Amino acid sequence: MSAGARAGDRGSGGGGCARPAPRRLPAGPLAAVSALAAASLAVGCGGIKAPDLFIVQRAGDVPGARLTLLVNEEGGAQCNGGAMLRLSDPALVQARAIQEELHEPASKHIALPARAGSVLSYYVRDESGSVSFADNSASQLKVFRNLALFVLQTAQQVCHLPM
């Protein structure tokens, strides 16, 4: 045996530099904590995207009417394809309530026509389906009015748009 090689050493095969033997992960609770920490780091690197609650397309002939608003489960709001912005906690609770109330009408694909004098129209899609309505559609459900207000408030307060 040479001076640089002892029993149990793993050489690199060339320059006589010794490389330590690979370590085994500890067994038991510490191993579980280590695995959980590694998994959470992987998730934090952008591996998982929050599911969308809904996407709204608002249109109209007045300046500032056109808006595409995407709202996700973690409180992200994206306005007209821009950067993901943050909803306040109360706004996120409101968005989740709207999404729950939209389930039935969206699954039925309700489309309410605009009446004369309409200024804004809305098309909303979520995992259940879609709905469309105008600001002055007859027989609007309460959730449609709540959604229109949510869109207006988010456009102004989060997206910093005029309407």
C-alpha cells in the first residue's frame, strides 16, 4: 500500500487526492425533516404554480374599459398580461367567495345579453365553465354585480388603472 492510499480511502484515480466516502442520511425523524426541507426548497424555486380562481375579460367603448384580469388562489392578480401583483387579504377572500358563487352559473354557461346603453361587458371563465353579461343585463345574479365591483376595485387599487 502506498503512503497516499489506505484501506477504506477512495482515491480519485489520478493525482493521489483522496475523496471522502459518501455520507448516508440519518435514519428516523431527522431524515424526515431533512427530506421535507429539501422538498420545500424545490417548491420555492418556482416548481409549483398557484391555481387560477378565474379570469375576467372586460370590454367596452369607453377609454380604459378593456381589461384582462387573472386572479389566482394565492392572491396574485395579473392585469393585462403584466407582472403578478398582490391582492389584499380581504380582496382575496372576496375573490374566493365570488369564485364559489360562480360555480353554478358558470357550469350552465349563462350568457346574458346587453341592453341598449350598455357601457361594459364581462366574460368570466373558471374551472367550472364561463359566464358573460353586461353592466345593464336584465336578470343579473348578485354574484355578477359583485364581480363587476371586484374588477373595478382591483383595476383601480391593484392595477392602478383609471377604471
